[in-house]
Amino acid sequence: MYKRLTIAIAALTFAAACSQDPTSNGSTNEVMLAQNSQQIADGVAASRDGGTNCDGWVRRLIDTLRTTNDPQARIYLDSARINRDSAWAAWQRGDTAAARVFRKAAFRDVLSAVIELFPAAPARTGAAVDTAVAKIENFLGDRDAPRIRALLAHVKDLRTQADAALASGDSVTALALNLRSMQILHRLVEHVRENHRDHDEVADGEMEDVGS
């Protein structure tokens, strides 16, 4: 009798501890909410002609240049190739800092080519991000989702920076920031579940892979 009672008390104690663990049910529920939120963002970004995300703009750029001769866009892409080669060379000699700089420069070259062909790309991407955020917030309602809401707040801050860059004439930075915002939403589940220390760095790395 005493043994059964001890086991029962231990089981209840364990169950109580689990119910108080902030990484248990609450964490699981927030990941599920993130899955739905990510689907909402992907639905907003999707379009027949490519989509307002990094992969969509790069794919649209490549498809357009197959039938359109735009010398300036091709100059930007040539510069991107040179910077990628420099990044690879720097990485091989162990200079990771230089490799990162060249890799980022190559990505900005690709974005310059995108804007050359599609001047409205920064504004269109920004508008899509705003729509996605609004839809996600409407979906969340008053649900408790602190990590998702923190990421949404960060995305809103990126959008403010992007609008300021666009207003100052720096359309490449504006597009880069808007695409970073969309990429974070596109990978929202991973950002919530893995709790990256630098969400921007993760998003930029993923996008630079697309543009390479």
C-alpha cells in the first residue's frame, strides 16, 4: 500500500512539473500556430509569375533575361559572379570575414539586377510582408504566442527600416530588408522552434544561397 502511494505521489509530482514547464505544451502549441502562420505568409507571397520572395524574384529575373537583353542587368550579374568567385577564394584561404563580405556583395548585385528589370520589386515585396503580418495577427487573435509576436514585431521594425531606405533612394537595401522579412515569415516554424540568436543572419544566409 505504501509503495503504491509513493508511486502515485511521484507521478503526480512529475505531471505537475511538466504542466509548469514553459517548453512543454505551450511550446508545442506555439509551433503549431507558427506552422499555420507560415502557411499564411507563403500563401500571400505566392503568385503565378514567381512570388514576392527571394526565390520568386530570382527565378523571375532569370526567366526574363532569357528573352530580354538588358545590358545593365547583365553587368550586375557579372559583378555578382566575380564577387561569388572572390568569396569562394577567400573561404578557401580561411578568411571567412572576407568571404562573408564578398558573398553579401554578390547578393546585393543580384538584387540590383532584379530592380533593374522590376523597379517596383521593393514596394511590392514590402506590401506583401505587411499583408502577411496583418493576416497572421488576425489569425492569432488573442492566443498566447510570445515568440511569434516577437518575430512579427521584428519584421515590422525591418519594414520601417526598408521604407526609410526606399524613401532615401536606396532601393537595394529596401528590397534586401523586405526580402529578409519575408524569409523570416517563410521559415517561421524554424525560427520559433529553434529560437535562433540572430534571425537576420539566418534569413540572409538562406537567401544568399538562393542567389548564388
